[in-house]
Amino acid sequence: MTDQRIQILKDILLDLHRGASPESVQERFNQTFAGVSAIEISLMEHELMNSDSGVTFEDVMALCDVHANLFKQAVQNVEVADADQAGHPVRVFKDENLALRAALIRIRRLLESYEQATEDTVQTELTKGLERQLALLGQFDNHYRRKEELFFPLMEKYGHDAPPKVMWGVDDQIRDLFAIVQKDCQQLEQQGIAALQESFEAFAVEFESMIFKEESILLMILLESFTQDDWLQIAGESDTFGYAIIRPSDIWQPERKDFTPATSITEVAEQEPASAGEVIHHRIDTPEGELTISFKPKQASQQESQVFGNGYLSVEQANLILNHLPMEITFVNKDDIFQYYNDAVPSEEMIFKRTPSQIGRHVELCHPPKLLPKVRAIFTALREGRKDKFEMWFKSESRGQFVHVTYKAVRDANGEFQGVLEYVQDIAPYRAIETDVYRGIDE
């Protein structure tokens, strides 16, 4: 039955993409569905974008609002007890949306007051208020980044790859609209209030629409798919990307129940083994009787030296060295899978923030859709040997950094492509050096 419903949804949306009016599509949808689950919407979009229909994710993104309106009154709600607890990622996400909506309301009031004000001093104070409220509203970027960097990787692991791709594209469009609002606010005295009112409303319409999509579709998919362990992982990594206006008031600590029957284990040989190769025996008392097992522990390999380049290192030493390099290192393997990053600094301090949940993700899914052509061009050139490395740099005014990025092809002894190494570092301290010599041993 689910497959049939998905096919019907797919046919309805294909009609929409082929030019059918939203009204006629809505009527057919209402006649066919009393309710639709968010999971079915996700599967339908996946089928639509991966079929031979010719519909691309850009097409779906262009009609994202029409899709959302189609399902507006029909999406089935999903109730998960933990989701309303303080500190739960869903509760935090919804609380942020409430705070962001409140910021929208305050900005609209300030714009109305500015339009009606006649005194310069009053307008000056209102301008300061607008700047403060826009700075608060701008924290929505943290909200979006947690969604993109923590929610989306887990969604993809459960097979829901279409909604993240479409939603990330719309997120970036909203970011672009907000940049226009910020620019118009900076030029308020020269341009007048009309330009800012127009750009703000253009942003607000799309922003409020995204809040609906997040809470009525995205969160429903997550609540149907994610386990408690998934939510705990997200909660543990959320500080890396920050929050919008509000912060969790509590740490979410759900009650955990152990459903494994308790067993009593009595070790026959209580003394420590004389060597790593000695066999250890355990006697296990179970409800059915007594069981004795024997095993031979493996030798720890962390301390064993292995050949590394022109010398020898243990795995532990190699890991420590990588984590002490003064740069952020990321490795994407030859299959384009994000496989490794080092722990040179805590996640919160990274230039390009990484979290464990991103490991195993396809490199294209780690970037906003608008950057995919550039990502593909870089990886193709490195893979085919047309380039050995790409370099880029930019100045980050907000963090006082001058960021240098290198993408380097990794090849084995036979010249075969094995992946791409990215290393990122803040070179502002080096650019600030003014002397020709410094030994650093006299201080």
C-alpha cells in the first residue's frame, strides 16, 4: 500500500511540474489522501528525483513552497515522548523558531515606527534597534547549520537523501535574501525605509515558509526515523555549531532501560594472565545452567611500531602527531567518502567545523548544493591527474583570521589516486611577521 501511495504522490507532483495548476493538483490530492506521512513525502521526492522523469532537485527546489502547501493540511503528526523534554534537539529547534518568529515581529514593528517617525533622533534610535534585532535574527544561520550538519547526515543514512538536498538549497536562498536585508539596513539613511521594508518582507515570507517546512515535514521525518541514540548524538554535537537566540536550559538525559537479563560472571582464574597469550577461563551462571568459556586476548596493537615513511611509529603515536599538527586535516577517500579528520582543536574552535556524525558521508552531501559544481570540478581534476593540488584563501573579518585552504591529491607508490587531503590553517600570524630573523630561544 505504501508503494502505491508513493506512486500516486509522485504522479500528482509530476503533473504539477508539467504545468498543472496548484488548485487542480490540490483537489486530486485531497480526493486521494486523508493523510500522508512525512516518510512518504521523503520517499516520493527520492523517487521523483532519481527516476527518468527529468525532474531535478533544482526543479523540486523551485516548487518547494507549492509542495509544502499541497501537504499543509494532510501531514500526519508524530508524537515522541522525549521530544518535548528540555534540552532535546527537537525542543531546542522549536524553541529557536519561536524566538526567531518573535524577532521577525519586533523588526516589523520597528520598520512601521521608523516609517511614521519624523524626528532624526527618533529615527537614529530606531535604526540602532533594527541593527540589534537583525543581529539576533541573523543567528538563524546557527539553526540552519545544525540542521544541515547534524540532521542531514543521519537522514541520508536512513535513505532520506532528497529532502536534505532540496532544503539546503532553499536555506542558501534564504541566506542570500537576508544578506540583502543587512545591506539595505546599512544603507537605510541613503536609500530610505521603502527598500528595507521590501527586502525584509521578501526574506520574511521565505523564512516563515521554511519554519513551516521544518516543523511540519522535516521534524516529522526525523521523529519517525531517528532513534534515541541518534538524538543523543545530535545533542552532544550541537554546541559545535551554536544556537539561535536561545540556548538549551538543560542537558537532556533520557531515562535508559537495560533489557538485557543480568548474568553472573565468575572468573575461574582470578589472577592476571602471565602473558598476553595466556588463555583466560570464565564461568557464566545463566537461568538455564552454568557455562564455561575460554578465550585468548589479542595483543594490543596500539603500541606496536609500524613502518611510517622513513621511520617507525605506533598507531597511537601517529594519531597523536596528526592531532598536534597546527592545521585542520580532512581526508576523503577515492570513493568520495569523508573518512577522517584530525582533532587539532575542539570542534567549536575549528575553522571548518567537523563532527563524528559526518564520517562516512559522500563528499558532495557535505557541501551546499550551490557549491557542487566547484566541488566536482576540483575532485575530477585531482582524480584525473590534471592538477595535483588546489589552493584558496580568504580573510575572515569576524574571526580575525586569514584562512588558507589546500586540496591535495593523494596517490600511492604506483601513482594511483587514493583520495583527497584537505588542510586548513589560519596564516594571519605568519602574514603579520615583520622581522627577517627570530630564534625564540632567548626568552
